[in-house]
Amino acid sequence: MDLGISGKKALVCASSEGLGKACAISLSQEGVHVFINGRTLETLQATAKEISDAGGQVTIIQADVSTEAGRKSLLEVCPEPDILINNNAGPNPVGFMQSTQQDWDDAIAANMMAPIFMIQSVLSGMRKRKFGRIINITSAMVKSPSPIMCVSSATRTAVTALCKAVSKEAVMSNVTINNILPEMFDTGRQQKNAELIMRFTKVSYDDARKKLVSRITAGRMGVPKEFGDTCAFLCSQQASYMSGQNVQLDGGSYDGLI
Amino acid sequence: MDLGISGKKALVCASSEGLGKACAISLSQEGVHVFINGRTLETLQATAKEISDAGGQVTIIQADVSTEAGRKSLLEVCPEPDILINNNAGPNPVGFMQSTQQDWDDAIAANMMAPIFMIQSVLSGMRKRKFGRIINITSAMVKSPSPIMCVSSATRTAVTALCKAVSKEAVMSNVTINNILPEMFDTGRQQKNAELIMRFTKVSYDDARKKLVSRITAGRMGVPKEFGDTCAFLCSQQASYMSGQNVQLDGGSYDGLI
Amino acid sequence: MDLGISGKKALVCASSEGLGKACAISLSQEGVHVFINGRTLETLQATAKEISDAGGQVTIIQADVSTEAGRKSLLEVCPEPDILINNNAGPNPVGFMQSTQQDWDDAIAANMMAPIFMIQSVLSGMRKRKFGRIINITSAMVKSPSPIMCVSSATRTAVTALCKAVSKEAVMSNVTINNILPEMFDTGRQQKNAELIMRFTKVSYDDARKKLVSRITAGRMGVPKEFGDTCAFLCSQQASYMSGQNVQLDGGSYDGLI
Amino acid sequence: MDLGISGKKALVCASSEGLGKACAISLSQEGVHVFINGRTLETLQATAKEISDAGGQVTIIQADVSTEAGRKSLLEVCPEPDILINNNAGPNPVGFMQSTQQDWDDAIAANMMAPIFMIQSVLSGMRKRKFGRIINITSAMVKSPSPIMCVSSATRTAVTALCKAVSKEAVMSNVTINNILPEMFDTGRQQKNAELIMRFTKVSYDDARKKLVSRITAGRMGVPKEFGDTCAFLCSQQASYMSGQNVQLDGGSYDGLI
């Protein structure tokens, strides 16, 4: 299937590893020039090499998207993206009663205002050029908030609400805004989670992984390429009529009707 | 993007025209052998010719999927589909107070029990073969019921609830069940709707169409290929981790957060 | 709090026991004349005595609301209800692959068309009299469909969709339509469920109950009066501005955001 | 109906006028000692007089709940509330492209962190005392975000997600957390909105009001008492089994199924 986006430019935030990287790879395979971003030069260069070795066009931007300076760097290198993938490392788990002003300030900066300000910076240009695809990588916890991830859930859901509002105007200019809600993909993050379970509950790594996987109805973790290709499809010309939605990639785990 | 479904078999109900046809075309372009279905031989043959002229592999099944006999015919010709697209003509608009036992019986047969029994017939085989994609073409009215389409809304939403329940087990065997909710695509149906408006409100065909389009936030009707390609993507290997969902193709018109 | 409905007439379907009875009791305590219904005269008379002993005004109607004849009886005795509570025994649990045409026909009659036709019979009168309260007792499974209750989930969700559509017009005449979604109340039904668990898993009745209760986040079953009083509040003058909604009485168990 | 909360203490934020005041009045009529709050002493005293003249027990706290100092004042005067009603003036309407860092900072303080920190301050005590009712007055825009209210929608939806997460633990100790989503009540706010429409579109006040009312399916604005009494019912003993929900008081205007 030809997605019709060869030659487009995509700004992919926090994409040196994990799901952001998966999106960059899938987009680059469709001929999109990807601008990848991360805080660590080494990881960023390794990912860039992987993409260009496979024939993709890639530019690296070392920056922290959580900061105003970081966002400025991103937009200086790629001022007119056709595609924006909002992504960032999530807040650490913390119970509500333990959450501090600092926890909230950090999450608001990294997971709420970072994507909001990125969208504000690119939206007018996209609307003027009559093409834009904005994807927010949020979380299953937007639709199913959990106590231990309450700070993450609150800030990401704020982005979801903002984007629904904004999408109503953007779609008139062929700019779509959608969210992808992952749960649970086989990335470094889940390796860390398995290690935490291993340490705290004194089980083997394999048993810790089994425990994680037991939460997923499909009985397995997702493969990053499944995430990346879904992202690429949502960025396609064909996906022009779909906007303001929450696409759950969760192995069918969500219990709700809608 | 390679969807990884070349050589698969798809049973596409009510696919001689409209959105069902769009799905058959998009799937055939990915190398899927499509079994198309309709009640009128002539229309069916024309669609089959269109698909095979473009290099697709196609088999026709003249049958009415609303009847038990019709479903039997479909399954005799294609007993082991990898992909099932549930589709059928919807009930005519009718106000609730005017709806009769007959209206309900007809809609229950055509838009509720037809897809339910089709799924019941193919699910075990799909689960045994560890691959299955079931897509129900429902309607925007599942998430936004409207008075004049209340019979359609009720019966299609019943399918949606059933499928959510069933999807929880099916996904364990790599069988996904998803719904696509169209509103409003440029097919014969909307031409008829425009003609109705033209006649009842004494306006030109162009003005009638403008009136229809004014309900869509994107400011245009959807193109059938947009629908078909989304369907094809949901049938892909890559979409294996996505199940039990309602994908709205409505030009961003839905107002709700979730 | 004065609910402002003293002297109103309420037709409460399937109300000789369980949640229907709880609604009848709460309404009668607000001065509503309740018309209670059931298939067994003895149970019906016992409930009627309980209500009238407490000072309530009550009329019994022995009839099966699942049948056209039964609905006719109800409406002959109470042709102009101000309040309609739709309730009926639910379908037995059955897996999707085991469900038969008969299972579906029965559930469609009892849990889909019975409430739909009851509403159709009383709606015009309520609208003309500028007051009406319609409450459907559905189930938590409308918002969280489960495999073993898939037939129930499908038919009850059809009612929910129909009612949303109808509510848009009804509310203009001060007729509200809302659904209450119980999970899990301490009625005879849960006693039967506990006995089933007791028998199948060879545990004591107490342990069987503990197993049931473990599914409820609040850590306890609901008390029927909690259900009845919520129903009475939704029937109040004050609840006039609330319509088309799904009120979950489930001890906070539902996981979804919306 | 006896709500069983006579003698309880309720902290009602931003309650010198509008919907907060309506909640305070309804609660006081049930015998609840209400602690009302506002920034202007005069308005606060007038409301207090109204409540005490009607026989209610009332204490005033002049403070701005948006600030840490203000919240401290509230909790000093009422350190152990049984009921907390979170309310605050909403952000001014502003388009997304015009919204500034300041707009976001203000809304985050007033409409997101204020209720979140209030809940954090009272939750442990409520759980220890095995009774608590927390109601957030949010907005219809949580479920139907609108472009011009996007900042309000984002911040209020963050609270909704946080509360869903927190409610899962709180309900185990008989502490419920629910949201009421108003649209549109006949308070000073709608008078201001009507005046704005009057000025900008050069119509009469009556026509401006008609324009506002035309957005409501019920064809009228809500009466504050309808809001207050619903709030009081959600604070009742009987409402103990209902938590984590979004109750829409919108004259049946919301279009969505769920």
C-alpha cells in the first residue's frame, strides 16, 4: 500500500529509542525524511545510522523537548514539518498521596505542555500548506486511569482533551490530530519494569515478564513495528478523513464498549 | 507498506457497491483473494470485472446475507475465510413512534443477526488457524444515535457490544474484531440522500449535496478509497495488536472526547 | 429532600423482587402510586403487602412483560403512567459459540423489544402531559461487555442506543430517559450466583460470596435501597435536566474514564 | 427522602454565587453544616445570611482557592470535612492559537491543581473516618471539548482522569468521587454570556438569551436548584455505591452513547 507521504518531513519527538524510534523507522520506510530527537547524542546517532543504513533520510536533533529551549532547537532544524509525532518519557509511577508539587510540575512540563506547545508551533503552517498529521503517543491510562500512574494519566488526558478541541478546526485544512494509546510494547521500558518486578518480588526475569504479559488480553507484548506501522498509516494521505481519535494498541485489553 | 496478507482469503459481505466494494478493492490490491457478495448478479459481475481487470483475484457469490440461506451460500463458496467484512444495507430512516414490529424484525435480521451469525460461523476456524480479521462496517450512529436512524443505531450497537465481548477471547488466537464507523462517504447512498433532500426541500442537487456536506466537520465527503484502505490496514499483519475498537471515519465530526 | 412526585403513577416492570422491587419501594415512599408487576401471584402479593403495610399505594399486575399480551395487561391497568421503570430477568449466561437462535430470540423479546415497546406505548402520553421519567435497569455489561454475558450485553446495549436517540426529542417535553447499570447488588440473583459457584467449585457459601464480592472495587455488594433511592431521585422533579445517561451503580468498579 | 447526612460538614469551594452556592443551599437544607468560600466578603456574607435565614448552619471563609494560601485558610477553618465540593471560576474563553503560557499557568492553578490539592488534603481523613463525598463541578466540555474553551477543557479533564484513578482506592473506604458536568445553568455567568452576545451581535438581551438556549436540547436553561439537589443526592448515604462517574446536567444535550 502506497501511503502517499514520500518526501514529507516528520518531526518525531523523543525518538532515539522505544516507540518514538519505531515511528521514525516506519515513517522513513515510506520515504519520509525523519527528524529524530533525544537527549543523548550517542543513542541518537546509533538510531540515525540504523535508519540511514536501511536507506532512510534522517536528521538528528539533540534536545530535551520538555524545555522551551529544546523545543526551539527542534523547530529551528525542522521549521515546517508535515508530520509531528509527540512523544516523551512518562512520569515515574507515584501514588496520589505521595505526589508532590514537583512531580506535578515535571509531568505538566514534559507530558502536557511539551506536546501542547509543539502543536501550537506547527499548526498554522500545516493548515496553510493544507497537509498535516499530528500523532500524540499517549497511554492506555488515558482511557483506564490507574492509581499508581495517576500523574501520567491526568497530564496525558489533558492533552487528549485539548487535541479533541483543536482537531475540530484543524481537520478543515486537512490537518488531522490523533492519539495512539499503547499498552504494553516490548521496549526498553518494559525490560526495566520486568527488572523492577524481579527485584521487588524476588522472581526470575522470565517470571517477571510473564507477570507483565498476564495483564495483556492477547497474551503477548506488542512488537514496536506494529506501533510504528500504525503510526505511519495514520500519517498517510488515506487517513485524511480520520481525526480526533484514540487508537488503542493494547492487545485487545481495554474492557470498555467505546 | 507491505500488509503481509497476500494470498489470504476475504469474505466481503454486501460488496457489489459502496463501502463494501471499496474494502474488496483495497484488499485485492494487497493480494487478497476477495469473495464478493450481493443480491444483483449484474452489479456483482461488474464489480468483479473491475477487480480482476486491475489484476485482483475475485470470486462472486450472489446471495442475501440477511437470510440463513444466503449466509449458507457464502460459507459454502468460502468456508475458511481469513478475513470477514460484515456489511449490509442499513434500515430505512424511520421515527421511533412510527417504527413497527416489521421494521424491527427486518433490521434485527439484516443488521444485527446477519453479522452475528457470520462471525459465529467463521470464528472457530480463524482461531484454529491462528489468524483472523473481522471488520464490521457499522455507522457513526453507534456513538451518536440519532432519532431518525434509531432502529439502525440500536441494532448496530448490539453488534458492537457483542463483538467487544467476543473480542476478549478471540484476540488470544490472533483473531481481531474491529468496527469502522463511516459518516459520510461519497457513495450511491449519499447520492440518494441528496436526491431525497432535492425533492423534499425543492433545492438543486448541488445545494442538496452542500447541505449534506455541511454536517461534516472536514467540509467534504469521504472518498471510498479512504475507507477501503483503512479496512485493509486493519486486516494487516501489523494490526494484530489492535482489537475491539471503533474506528470513526467521519471527517473529524464526532464531538466526544472518547 | 422533597422529590416533588407525590401522587404520580409509576409502572414498574418485573418488580415483585430484586431491583425492580427496590425501585417500587423507594418510589412509594415518595408518595408515588406504584403498579408492580411479576409472573407469580404469590410473590407479587407479598411485595404489595410490604408496600401497603408501610403506607404506600400499590396495585399489582400479574403479567409477563416479555410478551405482547403481558404488555397489554400492564397498560390496561395503568394506561397513563408518569414514570416507567423497565426491568426484566436477564438471559442466562451462555458463551457466544454456544448461543443459539433460540437464545437470541428470547433475549431480543425479553431484554430488547419488551422495554422498547413499553416506551413506545407510553411516550406520547408523557410528552402530552409534559412530565415523564423512564428508567431502564440495564447492566454494567453495557459499558463492559463480558464473554459469558454477551447475549445480555448485546440486547441491553441496543436499548441504550435506542433510548439515547429517543431521549433527544423526549427531553423537550420534560420526559427524561436514563439507564441505571447495576453491578452487583445483594438480591436473590446474587444468592443464586453464589450457590452456582459453591456447587461448581466446591467451596462454602461464604467463600462463594467472597469470590463474587472480590470483583467489586468497593469490597461489598450494593444494598437494594441504594438502587431504589437512586432510581427515585432520577424520577424526581429536580432530575428534569438530566437525560440520556448511564448511571453506574457498581461500587466504583468500572475502569473507564468516561 | 432522608439523605442521611444531617450533621455532616461540607467544604464548598467558590460558593458565594452560582452553582457552588446552589450546592451549599441544597446541602444545608439536608442539615449539613456548610463552609462557604469566596473572594469577596460582601457576596459571601449575603449568601451566608440567605442560608442561615432559611435555618441552615453556615460558616464563611474568605479566600482564593486557586492559591496555596487560600487553600490553607479553607482547611484551617474546616480541617475535617465530610464533603468537599470542588468548584472555581473557569478560564476565560480563548482560541488555542492565542493561548499563552500565562493562560495555561492560570488555568492549571485554578482549575487543575486547586481541586487536586484540595482532594489530597482531605482524602486521608475521609478514608480514616469511613465517610467522604467529593464532587468536582467540571463542565460539559470534559466530554465534548470545544475550540474556544480548549484551556478549560484540558485542565478540567486532567482532574477527571486523576479522580478516576484515585476513586478506585477511595471507594474501599466509603469515600466516593464524582463529577457533575453542567451546561447551561441560569446563573450570573450565563447573564454575562448573554450580555456579550448582545454587545457583539447587536441583538436584544432576550434574543441573546434565546441564542444561548437554542444550544440546549431541553429548550431551557437549568435551574440552580436542580444542580444543587443533584449534588446533595450524590453526597447522600444512599449514593455510597456510585463513584468515579461523570453526571451530565445538560438538558439532554450530549450526543454520545456513553
